[in-house]
Amino acid sequence: MPTAPAIRLSGVSKRYAAASPVVLDGIDLTVAPGEFVCLLGASGCGKSTLLGIIACLDTASAGTVEVEGRAAVMFQEASLLPWLSARRNVELALRLGRADLPRPARRARALELLDLVNLADAAEKRPHELSGGMRQRVALARALAQDREVLLMDEPFAALDAITRDLLHEELERVWRETGRTIVFVTHNVREAARLGQRVLLMSSRPGRIVNEWRVADDAPRRIESPQVSALSVEITEQLRREILRNAA
Amino acid sequence: MPPETLVAASAAAADTHADDLRTLEAGLDRLQTDVERPLPWWRRAIDGVLPPVLLVIVLLAAWQAYTVIAQPRPDLAPGPLDVAAALGEAWNDGRLQLAVATSLERGILGFLIAVAVGTPLGLLLAEWAPLRRALGPLISGLQVLPSVAWVPAAILWFGLSDATVYFVVLMGAIPSIVNGLVAGVAQVPPQLRRVGRVLGASRLELATSVVLPAALPGYLAGLKQGWAFSWRSLMAAEIIAFGGSIGFGLGSLLQQGRDLADLAGVLGTILVILALGIVIELLVFAPVERGLLRRRGLTGGTP
């Protein structure tokens, strides 16, 4: 049975000024509800711009953007409010996004979400008392608090060490399966994309276009060190290098 | 194996996997965060209070030793005991208490009025760029202009009355408070505003829930400077504007000491003014600032 897509972009183009170069050129993208899509590309290919357009933080110069409900966004920095505890940070998202929820219910819901990302014990800690990985998990709980169908993630683990990132991949995969969110995950890390996505989209640079896509069989739990992930990474990296070489000529 | 058992087994495996992840994550969290163990309050009090108190005792002892050994003219270089005697005399005839009460009352009242005027003005400037561009340089200029410069004009406008004193205090304090608030808002990381918008905050919610709390440290710095400028301006105004219906403040006490060539009294008054400034800083601003910075993980220059 065909269902309405969570995100549908058609012919989306972006240039920042009339005379400036084209950043995004005719992007067509459909994401099904509950799908996990990784958007992969070299720095400066416009993948963050595209994410910003889907998040309504930016507008497209041409084309149409349809998003089911509005999207929640997670950034590379956790961007927590430093004067609020982890719980109050999550509560703020509940207060701003769902005004109908009374205060005790907000508190309970915030604790529930922090427990989902395995931070129930750190609820009363302030951001500066948490490690980078814990801060990103609070940011994930905050994004989930908005209760939106679509979750956009802009290189959320890029600033973390490899061990933490590896655990957060598992964490994110688990949260995705439990909550059934639609996730668009932007990254410049090929292995990360091959590890996480059900579908990996490769973007070229200048102008930004989607040049290839891979579907990943999602039958068994993957690991960053799985042979399946390695094989796909090799394949994607080869094409990524060809795209970069085009720019050298 | 019947299929049900297989399903149950794989579900159990998934459960243990989730539990493993939890434990693993908890271990990593513990490795990556260190527990702060705060010093007991008496230790912090000793660490903070002892060094300055010792310094004061050493300075007083050196001063007294100089007067005993070098025997300077007491009217040009009075010793600490002479100064204490002069203060005691002023206390006995009630001038000291009157002066401290008058000055503190004016300083605090003037500062509060400056806060009440400066805060909305600062918010308006911070959130409305055209006004900031127009008025910003003027406010910065006023901050540089010594507010004593207003005393002659204020005397001509308001005569020798309390209004003169308050006018000078406000001209000293308001620009600092406005500038502090504007700087505090300007230093709010743009990313926090972006997050606020992503979370669905309206303009008002963004201001009250994100921008204002984020600007608090800058605002507090402005308030501190505003208080310092109020206190200085007040002393200057009290020294220059003497008599009329103006009450008797610490500046007046200084001026009276000069007229009587009473150097011990003048030095004593200076010490009282200094001590009051320190007490207000230690009792009011320092605890607020320390709490504010500690909550945000910004431990300032002082431990």
C-alpha cells in the first residue's frame, strides 16, 4: 500500500544571490515515513544547506518542498542552554512545542526521554558537567521531545571521539527503531553513512546534485566493522573520489 | 526448535544487547565525566578571606612602623592610630554615621533608579538595530565622559539640592548598565537563537527563554560597573556641591576635613569610602556573579 512520503522535494535549487554560484541544482528526493536516509558528500557540497531548507531555516530559490508536519533538527554542536539542567533543556522543547502539556506531565515526559537515551541519572546535571557524547544524547532527547515525524541531523557526531561515536550509532539505531521516526542524517563520513542508513545518497559538489544512491539491506544488525559496511564504504568512496576529481580538472 | 522459541530467543538476545549497550554507555559516561568535589565552606572562607586580611594587617603595621621610626609631621603624615582617633571622634559626634547613612541611601537609591531606567533602554537598544546604531555611540561616549563634568551644569539647573546629586549619579550609572546589557545580548551565540527557532519559540519566547538568560553575565557586569560609577559620581558630586539643601554625605565629610586641614579625618574618610565599596562588592555582587558563572560552568578569574 503506497503511503504519503514524509519528505518530498522536487527540483529544489538554491543560490544565495542572483550572481552567485548555484549551491543546489535540481534536487529531487522522496523519503518514506520511518525511513533512515544518509546524505553524504564532501564539505561544501550543500548538504547542510539542503537540510536547512527541509528544516525551514532557509528557503529554496526554486522547486517545491513538502514535509510531513515540521521537522526537528539536531546540530553538530549540542547547543544546549548552558544555564538549564539536562531535564530542563528537554522540558523547554516540550514547553515551546507542545504548550498544552501541563508542567508535571512535561517533567515526567522529559525524564522518560532522558531515560530513552540512557541519561536518567544525569537529568539534574548541567551541560558543562556532561561529556560531549552525553550532551549530544540530551540534544537527541530534546529533538525527540518536539514529537515531530521527521528528525533532521546535521553531522551530529562529527565532533565526538571514535569510541563515543560508535556507541552513539548503536544508540541512535535503537532509538530510531523504538520511535519509528523518519531520519535524514547528513555526514561527510562514508563509513558512518554505510553503518547507519537504509539508503545512502551521494551528493556532488558545485553544484550540489544527488549523483547516486545505494540501498542497504537492513536484515541484520550492522557494525561499523562489519564486512558489509566496509564493502559498501569502498564502493561509495571510489565514486566520491571521482566526484572530487571532477572539480580538480 | 519451534518458531515461537526462536522468536523469543531472538527477542531475548535483543534485550541483552540493549542492556549491554546501556552498561557500556554508562561506563563510558563515567570515564568521560569527572566528579567535582567542592571544598567545605570554611575552607573556601579561609582561602578567600585570609590573604586580603593578612595584607591589610601588614600594610597597617608598616604604616605604623614608619610613623614611629621616621617621626614625620603628624599634620602631613598621620599614623594609623591618628586616623583611627579622627574616625572615633567623627563617630562620637555622629557625623560619621550620618555621612555613611546619607551616602549609602543616595548611592543605592540612585543605582536602583539607574537600573530601572537603564534596563528597558538597554533592551530596546539591543533588539532594535536602527536605534542602536543611532544611540550606541552616544551612550558609549557618555560612559567615557566623567560624570563629575555634569556637576556644574546640574548645580545651575537644580541648585544645591538632592536632585543635583541624583542627576550626576544617573549620568554616571545609566550608560554602563545600558552598555552592559547591549554587549550581553550581542554576545549571545547565534546558534542558541537558531535552536530557539527550531524548537518553535515565538519572538517573545525567544527573548524571555533564550536571549535574556544568555545575556545575564554581560548584564551583571554592566550592573557592577554601574554601581561603581554611581558610587564614584556620588562622592564627586558631594565634594563639589556642598551646602544648600544637600544632606551631609561622605563627600561632604571629606570636604569638611579639607577645610579644617584635618588630614587624619580625610584619610579616615577615604578608608571608609573604600571599605563600603568593598563590602558592597563582596556581599552583593560577588555571590551573585559566582553563582551565575558556576551554574554555567564558566568559572571566572576568582576561585
